[in-house]
Amino acid sequence: MKRDASPPPAPALSPGLRVLVVLATTVVVLAGVYFARSLIGPLALAIVLVVICEPVRRPLERRGWPRWTGTTAVIVVAYLILVVMGVLLWVAGVQFARLVADYLDQLRGSVDGFLAWLQSAGLDQEATDAAAAVLDPSAIVRLVSSLGGTVLAVLTALFFVVSYIIFMAADAARYRDAERVFGAPRRPALARIGRLNTGIRRYYVVNASFGAVVAIIDGLALWALGVPAPIVWAVLAFVTNFVPNIGFVLGLIPPAVLAFVVGGWPMLLAVIAIYCVVNVVLQVLVQPKFVSDAVDLSLTLSFFSVIFWTFVIGPLGAILSIPLTLFVRALVLEGDPGSLWLRWLSGDRTATPASAARDPLTPS
């Protein structure tokens, strides 16, 4: 008797429909992250801080110290980083607001002279009014106040970060036993987590190193030009270097405004030229090479990450953009052998057919 043929398999989704399903799912997830950003942002910051400080535990463990001492060391170092960065931002903001208030009359005179020059150059009244609205000293004061409010909101979120760090540092000590407990079945996933943690640490080490060099050069240049409070703006240049690609612009605005007030156009142009040269040489030509080697992320994706994550979770997104992008890639792409092409597009140099043929879940 002839057997009945097995029923044909159910048709799979077409490529176009799969793309639509993935996009719709992504929008739903990102909408949830956006509405929960006040919780997710501090949580992400706490995770990054614990990952950065985790190596502090290792020397204590090698000496045979109790596990709680390593956990305490991680918490203390993470808190020190938070305090130092918060104080630096607060000092820079307060100093800028004070200097703007002190030089307010000179700033008004400089702005009036610039508007008169625009009118003498033949620009119509609408263009002059637009420039006046942008350069109005009261608008600059309002901008400083809004920046202060943003910093205050970030510091308020740090209340949650302080709590998260304690719990995560304690859990991190237990997670170190995962490979011993679960063995080979979980080794690929643990390897991906290890590469992610290493990439995050390398990224911030590279940023801190280049930020220190940029801060020293900028501070010496501002001191030589006679810009008020050069040390403060050097510190600000160091802090804003942790914002990829556009950080130097944020660090340029306060010293540029003060240079315009105390030295007019020549000093303003000199400050802009120095910042641009330092940025082009170090942060555009040299630093991306080191960052690329550290995290394997394309320049286009790293630039877009700043804008994207800032929109999704707020100001913290600018600082955490690269770690968040690395996390999404590790979670969504690195566990799927079929996503090799997307990993390669993102800048992952290990995502090649040769390495995938050996083991798509381990680095080449």
C-alpha cells in the first residue's frame, strides 16, 4: 500500500514581511525603553560603572581576601568615579554661569558691535534680528540655567545609580562562578559577555587617555591666550570627551563665548581654530583608530549612536551610547550565525566567513 505523502511544511515569512515584523518589534521595545528611561538610564550607567570597576576585585581575590572585600572595593571605586565626574561638571557649570554674569556688560557690547557689523555688511533686518536672538546675553544666561537643570536631573538620577551599584557589585561576584557551575553549554554566551565587558573597559580607557591629552593641550592654549579660568575649561574638555564625536563642541562653547567677550573676534577665532585642530588631529585622525580596535564599531554607527541613545534615554544616552550599542549587538546579533553580514556592517572585524566557519560565537 502506498504511503500518503507528508504534508508540505508551512510557508515561512517572506523576507520583506520578516523585516516589517522586526521593525515593528523594535519600535515597540524602543517605545518601552523611552517611557521607562528614568529607570533604564541610571540602570545602564550603574552596569557600565560596575563593569569598568570589576577588575579591582581580581588582585584581592588572588591574595585570598574574602569575597566581600572585592565587592566593597568595586563599590568604592564606582562611587569615587561618580563623585569626581559630578564635581567636575558642577564646578564647570557654576564657573561658566559666574563668568557670564561678571562679563555680562562686555558681552552685550560685543554682541552690539557684531550686530552693527552685520548691518554694515548689508544683511537685511530679518537676518540681524535672528542673530540678535541667538546672541542675546539673556538667552545665553537662560541656556546656562537650562544646562544647570539638566545637570541637576542627572544628579537626581544618580540616587538610583548609587543603589544599583551596591546590588550589581554583589551579584557580579556570584556571576563569576557561572562557567564553573554550568560548564560548556553556557560557554559561548559567557564568552560574548566577556568580550562585551572587555570592549566597554577598553573604550573608556581610550577615551580617558585621549581626553587627558586634549584637556592639557586646550588648557595650555587657553592660558596662553588669556581666556578666563583655563583650568576649568580644560576639565570640561576632558569630561565632554566621553561624548563621542560631538563632545568637543560641547566643551568649546563656554571658552569660545568668554574669548569673544575678553578678546573679540581674533581671540574667538583663535580658540575655535585650536579646538578644531586638536579635535581633527587627535579625535578624528588618531582616536577613532584606537576606539575601532577597542570595540570594533564603525564610525558611522558610533556617530549615530550618540544621537539615537540621547533621544531614547536622555542626556545619559550621549555618554553611554557606545556601551549600549555594543550591548544591543552582543544581545541581538552575536548569538545568531545568520547575522554575520550585519555584524560586519557594524564594524565587527571578527565577523568574516572564515571565522564563522570555525565558530560563529567565538572571536577569531
